[in-house]
Amino acid sequence: MKLTVHERLIVPTLLPDKEDFLTLRILRKLKEDLSFTEEEHKKFKIKVEGQQIFWDPKSPAKDIEFGDIATKLITEKLKSMNEKKELTNDHISLYEKFVEKPN
């Protein structure tokens, strides 16, 4: 699934902190895949100022592979947030990609 820089920053906030050992290993690998390499930091002009992160808006999306377990956890979290009316504009594109997947 192609994710923008913004989406790559948001997905880790949707992942649980506590799980069983095998699931935590899957999530650790996913977090590594979502993170940015030194080359990407330079290429995308990523910089942190206080609590804000800035990047070149022309930065390309990256294809990230999500297995069944990670997809299920993210989908369930987004659905739960939707039911509780906790979604923000930051979540819209991810909700569309994970919950309202095109057939």
C-alpha cells in the first residue's frame, strides 16, 4: 500500500503498545518499514521544529507491505476511533485505505 510521508507518521500512533510476543515482533518490523532512512531525511527535507515535523510536500509515497495481523489491528483501531468520534483530519486518508478499501 502506498503511504505518504504524513501517513507514515500517523500509522505508528494507531498501533498498540501492548500485545503478545509474536504480534509485537510483527509490529516492530512494521514500524521499521514505516520509519525514514537517512537518505529519505535528506531527500524529503524532513526537519523537526519543536513538536512539529516538516517535509517537502512533493515527497513521493512509499509502498509499505501490511500483513493480515497489522492490517486487522489498524482497521479495528480506526473503526473504534470512528465509533467514538475520535477521528481527525489526519486519519481520513488512512480510514479510506484501510476501512473503505476499494473492491
